[in-house]
Amino acid sequence: MQDTYKEELEVISICRDAEPEIIEFMMDHPISYTVIPDARKIIEHTFRMSWGYPKNILIGPDGKVLAMTRGFLGVDDPNYKKIEHLILKYTR
């Protein structure tokens, strides 16, 4: 999704994992988006998330949360389609 909508979308990963664990993971799995480690307070207090990972949060140009979904397994996944629909709605 990051590659497909790079002009319309900025992906940021907010992780509970410590920075050394994230760096180790990224050595084997290069990531082309921003990763914020040690973000437990942001996760729990700002987004008030307490269930399952990964989670997608789509935030509109006005800073308001448009949607939250669980992760997706590919372009045919309903959660992918939901996020894609909103990206197109708010950027085109």
C-alpha cells in the first residue's frame, strides 16, 4: 500500500517493541516507512488500543481518525479494500 499510494499516503509504524528489537527485525525485513519503537504510551493512551496487532489507523488530512482495521493479508482482504476506498475518497 505504501508503494501504491506513496503520493497520497504516509505509513508510520508505532511499535511496543524496543528499538534494538526493531533494528534487528529490519535487518532481515527492510521497511520503507517510519517506525516508532517503544511507543506503549502512544498506543495505550493516544489511540487507546488494547487489542490485537497489527492494526491500521487511517487519519485524514484534517487529523481525524477515518478508520481503524486489523491488519490485512493482501489486496483482496476486506480490510485492505476498506483502507484503499478511504484513501481514494479523501485524496482524489
